[in-house]
Amino acid sequence: MKLNRVLLCGTMLALTPFIAAAQQASAPEANPVSNAVRSSVERASKNMVAAADEMPADKYSFHPTPAQMSFGKLVSHMIGSNFGLCSKISGVAAPTEEKPSETDPKDKLVSSLKASFDFCTQSLSKVDDSNLGEQLTVFGGRKLSRAAAMIALTNDFADHYSMAAIYLRLNGLLPPTAQPK
């Protein structure tokens, strides 16, 4: 009987960290939408900057068809989207810099792209889920809820990265997420 109690107590002590972890895992996350967007910014920054780095400078003028934007235009568009949407979502003014041009040198565009992601990381660091329904005025005077603007930002990341990946592959290069680890 005494041995059973000792075994039971020992088992309970051994399981205590697992029970505590299970209780913490089931607790609701405080800001799930904002946290998901911040995670997306981190992932997109890594992949999109790597894609911009991967494309050779002499291919920044490449576009698959006359109707499509050049790779340089895609990068300059990403920069504007990042600054614009992250500013609107966070309520933090975007830095006043010269607007990038698709004909800017690669190093300038990559540097500006990094800066746009740094701005998103910093400006979104204090955003929480308390005002997701607040109406924001975004590009072209459109009204969106803060939640919709956050979704638009993450959708842009997917859209822009897929375009960059296609442009890289059309030039015989592997996009960052397809490269061997």
C-alpha cells in the first residue's frame, strides 16, 4: 500500500510539467489575428527579400509579357504596399522617403524592400485585436475594417511572392522556398 502511494506520488510529480503545458496550450491566445499577421510579416520578409536578392540585377527589367509588370516594378510595388498597409493598420505614419522606381538599381530596391518590412515589423508590434472592426481608408479611398486591411496585407504577401517565384523560375532560378535546405 505504501509502495502504491509512493508510485502514485512519483507519477504525479513526473506528469506535472505535462499537465501544466496542456493547461497552457488550451488557454485562448490574447491576440490571435494580430499575432498571425506579425508571424506572416516575419515569414514574408525572409522569403521576399531573398527572392529580390536572388534575381540578378540585369533581370530586374524582365517581364513575361508586355502587359505584366517588370520584376523591378513588382519590388517597388511591394515596397509601397508594405509601407501603405502597415501604416494604415498601425496608425503609424510611414517614413517620408523618395518613392522607389522600377528602374532604380537592384541594391536600392532591395534595401528599400528590407526597410519596408522593418517598418511593418516595428509598426505592427503594438497592434492588438481590440479594434479589428474599426474602419480605415486605404488605397483609392476604399473603406476597410482593420481586420480586412490585415487580411489584404497577408494576401498581398502571397500574391507578390508567387509572382516573384514565377519570374525567378522563368529565368532558370529557384525561388527561396524551393531551394534545398
